[in-house]
Amino acid sequence: MPSKPYNVTEIKRELKAHAKALDIPPGSANIFIDKSVTAATKRLSTKKLITESDLTHALVKELQKYHTDLAYVYENRDKII
């Protein structure tokens, strides 16, 4: 399996920062962020080419299962001022 074209550690760090801003308890956030990133990575593993949009969409879909506000913030992170 080829290496991931994105930095999982950096994505988790960014998601944890958003979770902190939303006052999500760190223990809960860590659990569902790990699950979401793992599931999104698995979903994208069959693609030969992964765009940033593909990654965002996969992560948002997984995050919505656990925390819709965090999913929204992550999806719109470049639009929020």
C-alpha cells in the first residue's frame, strides 16, 4: 500500500484544535477524531489520486457520525472568519 499523501498527525492536530474551540471534551474528541481519520483513510485507500476535496469530504462524512458541529467547522475551515 502506498504511503498516505497527507499528514495524519497534522490533520488530527487541526481537528483537535477545532474541537477545543468548540469546547468538546478532549477525551471524547480524541476518540472520535481517531475513529474518523482511520475510517476516512480506509475509505480513500482505494483511490490512486486523492485531492484535498476528497480528503475533506471523507473526513466530514465520518465526523458527522460523532459531532455535526465539528464536521461543519472542519468542512468550512477556510471560509470561517
